[in-house]
Amino acid sequence: MRQSRWTPSIIPADEPTVYLVADDFGRTGSAWRETDMEAADLETVIQDLMAGQYKRPIKVVAFNTSERWSEDVSEDVAREIQHRCNLQLNDVPSHLQEFVDRYAPQDARQFSLRLV
């Protein structure tokens, strides 16, 4: 009788995309920050970043085990942080400035405003 090498997956079929943040702790090193499974969605991660839950974020990585992919989404997250700050007419929080500058540098062009 022929044996199969296939083993069933233990990963649920409808697994959500998870977002993790690598944080720099200075002399003690850097690490992927621990997070609750329910709080690993993109919106929560962005809100936590803006609220100062991370000291010096290095990168943000997204992965989905059921779809078998992972991606560095740092640029997208940095641009979204910059966008939200722009909409609120606020500066990027100081603890995020290095992260945003690294992944979403400001456009050097000067935009002209139309007067009505």
C-alpha cells in the first residue's frame, strides 16, 4: 500500500492578515512586539503606533498563513500615518518621525494653493 506524504493543515481556512511591528529598544536590542491576536489588524497597529505604544518602530510586516504570503508593509503604514497627520493638520509624532522619514519621505515639490 502506498503511503501519502500529505498532512492536513492545522491552520484555519479563514485566517485574517496579521500585522506585527519590529521595535528598537536601544541598547537592549530590537524585537517583534508581542500583541493580542485580536489586535493584530492594520487599523489597530496604526492607531497603536500613533498613540506611542511603540518606542522606535523599525518595520511593519503583514502575513497571512492561510494564503501563504508575507510582506513588508512599512512604506504603506508610514504613508498612512503621514496622510492622517496631514488631514488633522498635525505634525507626525516625534516617536514616529524617523520611521516616516525612512519609509515615506516628503515630496520636495511645493504645491500652490488656489485662492477663491
